[in-house]
Amino acid sequence: MRRFLVVYGLFLIFVLVTYRGWGISWDEEFYKDSGKFYLSNFWAPWGMIAEKIPEYHALSHGAVIDVLYYLPLKWWGKEDRFEDLHLTKGLVGSVTLVMVYLSLREMMGKKSWGPVVGMMLLATYPRWGGDVFDNFMDGSAALIYALEIWLAVKAVMSKGGRWWLALAVSGAIGFSHRVALVIVPLLATVVLARQWGKKGWPKLGVMALVFYGGLWLVDPYIRTHGLVGIDRKVSMSADYFVYRGAQLFEGKYIFAKNLPWYYLPKWVGITTPLGTLILGAVGLGVMKKWQRVVLGGAILVPIAGAMLLRPVLYDGWRVFLFLSVPLAMIAAWGWEWLWQRGKLVYRYLALGLLVATISLSVKAMVELHPYEYVYFNQLVGGLKGASGQYETDYWGKTNREAVLWFRSNVAVEPQARYRVKTCATKHSATYFFDANMVWVPSLTEADYFICFTKHDEHKAVTDENTLYVVRRQGVPLNYIKKVERISK
């Protein structure tokens, strides 16, 4: 327990020290407003909800997490403070580490170092850490996945016990939030069905009823549409028809629907710390059969599904960020196996891999902060090697740093008016504006242009007019440019 408290305490310190310094992702304002609306209208008929919430949003995302994140803001009377929203997300996201620890301790025993190693590998997983504070969908999906894994472990190890019903409820919450999150409960149910044999059919029936009942309670869309709503959610996950943009992949812009079959596994491979990949490969080979089904399946089934079904993917693998949880856990299994071999050579190898992995990850996170989500590993030469080949700042969170520099170095005359055009969502920049800064919708009205590098939008104004560039590891992520006007 002392080891757990040390690691968890350090992460909480990280949350409390950094929560004020995160930018605003492009969809964060919408989800915050969605939470506010659902809080007052959770039990309203869908016809009323549909006036505020688009159907594609309800199909791709449930209401529970939006409400969960909004409630503390309402309690504190700080509904418009994104810094407090980020604090809430950071604290809620930290529970993911708790679930990882509890799951591994259940499987490895209380005296093992493996559970703490799993926590450390996830806490220093740059892509996970970079999205915990300001990503509504994906950080929370990782938390739900971690909760489901813990309940699955408890249920399987107790051959059902009192955990199988909780597993069904968590599956309902997971399915409502993102359809793929139902995979762990399904895998665990397969294992339980083998344990129970023919006598388990009544329990399986009860689990199905509890799952549907839980889904009816937590998902307003399902309450109205019933089984048809479930079918629509599944269909939506296979073809996210709202997004039809292009993605930068291997140096080319490719329409999301036409991305190659290996898009997801390659993204996971080039953005996961190498030590975690190595230890994960060891872990997959040494786990028990049921652990391989539940934990291994938690990674391999979603990836295989994406490769076969070819859903619309975008922004790297952030919509599959929940895979970081079982990745860290399986890597901890690999580490534990090496550590327990007894021979010094194995222990030195385990310790060396762990120290190298955490050290290199922390170094990269410090250099990239607060944009840890643009991390790439050594397979592509880090962020510098990935620049121009893969998406970097797809969130537009760099707008905060750019605006703060602009305020301190350009918009210094209180009585003047500085007209600024920005990229990403308006709010991701204007939230940080001073009173003398005015947002304008087009370059023809602007004196200055603040824009991140996604889709090369910053090139709308020549680089010769650049005043400042937000960089990490030498790679440009956001430009501030002076807009020149041609006199008639």
C-alpha cells in the first residue's frame, strides 16, 4: 500500500501543479455545455433532447461522463472556468491508476511490485497523460475500460461471485460512452460461461437483462429507441459518418474513410514507449490463458476489429486511447515475469527496461508539456521525425500558449484593438484573450493570424510575416503571423 500511495500521491501532485496550464481542445466547450444540458434534462423525452444534442453525438457518446464532469463546476459555482474543469478531469482520470493497481494486485498478489509498475507505466505514458485533463471522450473511456478490467478480474477469479452483475452494469456504462468499451465485459462473460458450464445459462440471461436495464437508465437515446438504438450505436461506431476530413499519414493527406488497414496498429506502435512495447510482448507470452483472453483480448480485439471493419478514424489513435490501459498492464506482467525469474541477469534486464522506459518518457513529457499528446517514440525519430509525416497538434491546444505570448508581446496597448483570426475552435483561443483583443471570422478582417499546423492552415499567410512560433522539440506547432493588407 505504501508503494501505491507514493506513486498515486506523485500523480496527484502533478495534477494540482499543472491543471491551470492546459489548453482547451476543440470539442471541449461543446461537451461542457452538453453536461450542463443533460443535468437538467436527463429524463426528458428524446424529442426535447434532440433540439440541443445532435443525434450523431448521442449515438457516439452517452450522457453520464458529461454530467459527471459538469457537476463539480456547478457545485463550486465555476461553470465557465475551464481550469476547474481540467482539475476535475485530472482528479477523475487519476482513478484509472487506482483501477490498474487493483487489477494487477488481484492477479499478482499484495507483495508484488508489478501493480505499482503498471501504475508507473501508465502515469508516464505520454499519450494518456496528455489527454487526461482536457479530453472528454478518450480519457474517460480509458477510465471506464480500467474499471471494467478490474471488475472482469474480480468476477473471473471468484468464478462470478458478486461481481458478475457489477460487470454487466459497467458494460452498460461503457457501451453508452463508446461501443467498443463493451469488449472487456464480453470477453469476461465468455470466460465466466466456460467456468459456469450449462448451469450458468440463467446467470447469462440475467446479465443480459441487467446490461440492457443499465443501458436504459444511463442512456437517454436508448430509453427512447430501445433495441433499435443499440443497433444504431453499433452502426455508428463502424462508420462515423460525421467526419469526412483528410488525415496526414505517412507524409500524405488521406481521406479518413480511405486510410490503410494498418493505420491504427501503426499509430499505437509509433506512439507507445518502446520499453512498454517490449515488456508487453513478454507479458502476452507469459500470462495465464484467461488473462490472455481478457487483457490480451482487450487490446487485440479492438485493433483487429478496426483493421477488418475499417471504421472512420482520425486524430491518430486518440479514439482508441483506452488501449493504453491494458497495454500498461500487460507490460507490467512482462516486467513481473522477468523480475521473478530469480537470476540476476533477468532482474537487471527488468530493472534496466523499467528505468529506461520511465526516464525517457518523463524526459519527453517535460520537453513536450503541456502537449504530451504529440509524443512519438524512437521508431520514427520522435516528434521531429514525425513532423510532416503524421498529425501533431490535432486538438488546437497550442492556441493558449500562442495567445498568451501575443498578449505579452504584441497586444500591449490597452486602448488599441487587435483583430485576430484563429484556427481550431473560436473558444480555444478567445478564452485567453485580453479585453483589447477582438476575434474576427476571416483573414480579410484580421490584423493578426494565430493558427496551428493541422492541414497546413497556417500557410494561409506567408511565413515571412511570422512573429512567433510555438515549438516543442524544435518542431513548429502554432504560428503567430502579421496579416499584411494590399492598398487599393
